[in-house]
Amino acid sequence: MPAITADTLTLARVRAAGPQETERPVRSITTGPRGYEGEGFPVVRAFAGVDAAALDPFVHMDQMGEVDYEPGEPRGTDWHPHRGFETVTYMIDGKFAHQDSHGGGGLITDGATQWMTAGSGILHIETPPAELVESGGVFHGIQLWVNLPKKDKFAAPRYQAIEGEDAALLASQDGGALLRIIAGEIDGHRGPAATHTPITLAHSTIQRGAQLNIPWRRDFNALVYVLSGSGAVGPVGHPIHHGQLAVLGPGDRITVSADQTHPSSPGMEVLLLGGRPIREPVFHYGPFVMNSRAELVQAVEDYQAGKFGHIPPNALMPHRAGGTL
């Protein structure tokens, strides 16, 4: 259950489509394979099998969980480097602790987002706090990588802590869907995140049988990822369900509807994202996203030379039930 909820009847509603606006058609629907990340937490590789040009300016996205851990089971990552892009961690349920080599950090929980600009280089860790490891519990979130254009690849590292209540809230026209805007703008409502690359990122809860129809910038691409539930996407209602990503074509609006055929279904949770394509060469190797192979080699050499900063004294470390590592 997402931490940030609201009575949609009291919120501003998305305006209806204008006579000149067109619906974005579905170009493809893919199913993300399941795997493991970091020290062993389960993920769905949301972008697997999708052409990179259709994703630009995004590079990578994992759905972390949804999983209900037993005591001692929660896992995260150890300290690791990044350069050349931004990492976005959005926690829907559960807790994740963050710390980095440039002084950023905090607890990501209750619908919060940490937006880290790796830029010229940074070291960081994301791990469940000790109390969650000891107790177990629900863990569900998203990690998204947003590319930086060449002019910003070496921007100074930056950390933004965005609390769940900071998101802009909006209701669908039928009142059956809640929209949480984290970054960018939808229908005149703007999310709190500051981004180098122009993007929009939003999370919607769509009740059973309800429809979300929203305006979307024509110069942005458009992606719809289903976090849970099932329904339909696009003007002709292509079926889509948990773990699937829809890539949409050009147009002015996005439509997603939740199934109404299963009385036990609680509806859908969907992530809507898009941005202005950067259209520059992308060379991606592990935690580095650069514009050339030579820049990747330089990134590895700079990391090995300690140019990304240092793990701070008394640093956060991965925790195991009954002790630390």
C-alpha cells in the first residue's frame, strides 16, 4: 500500500482532452525479467529488451520487490561508484538508508525519493536499516537511472531528499485515480525534484474500473510501467499487467485503465515517465554512463585513483541479523 494517499474528491482534477489533442498509441509492451541486485535483493529489470532510443534519456530501471521479508532477509548494496548520470530511488513501501561520499544521505521511506546526481563521480551505499533487517517487513521501490547530456556529465555531485508529502497530488477526471508527481509537470502541476535533464516522473494508483487520461508533453517520450495489478493502455486498450512496460508513440495524452473484471482486484499501481531525448552516444559499463569508450576507461581509472571521494569515517555498512559486515 503506497504511503502517500489522498481523497481524490478533494483534489484538483486533470482537465479533459481538447479537440485537437491526440492519444499516444502503444508501440511495444515488454515483460521485465526477474533477477537480483546488490547483495541479493529481488528486482524486475523493467527496461530489458527495449531499444535504447525508445528509452532516452533513461538508461536503466529496476522494480525492487515487492517482497515481504522474513527477519534477517533484507538486502541492499555495498559502497560502489557512479559517474555520468543521476540515480533516483523511490520507496513505495519499506525503508532504505542512503549515504554518499559528498555528504548526502538519509532514510528513504513512506513514499520518499532520493535523487542523486553522480555527475563527475561519487561513492554511495543503499541498504535496509538495521531495524528492518532484524524485523523483516515489506520492501518495494524503484531505482531509475537518468542520463546526463555531455555538457553535464561532470557536474558537481548533488543529493536531493524528497519526502513523500512533497509530491504534487492530482486526481483523474473521473476521480478514480490518484497521481503523485515527483518530477516534471503534468497539467500545470509540478513535482519537487530539480533535474538536469528535462523529464516527468509520476506514480498513479488507479482504482478498479477507473481510467487515467493525462496530457503529456509532445517533445517527451512516454513510458508506462505497471508496478502491480492489470488493465489496459493506449487508445485501443492494449492489455498490460504487473512487470510490463509500454512504450508509447507520439501524441498529446496518455490513457491507462484498471481492470474491472476481477472483483478481488484492488486496481493498478503504475509509473509514468518520459523526457526529452538527449540523442547523444551512450557508452554504459557497470556504474558508469558516458559518451565514449575512452571516457569509460577514464572513469575506471579515476575511481581506482580515489577521485570519486572516500568512504566517510563511521560509514553506513550492510547489516546482517545478529551483527554487521
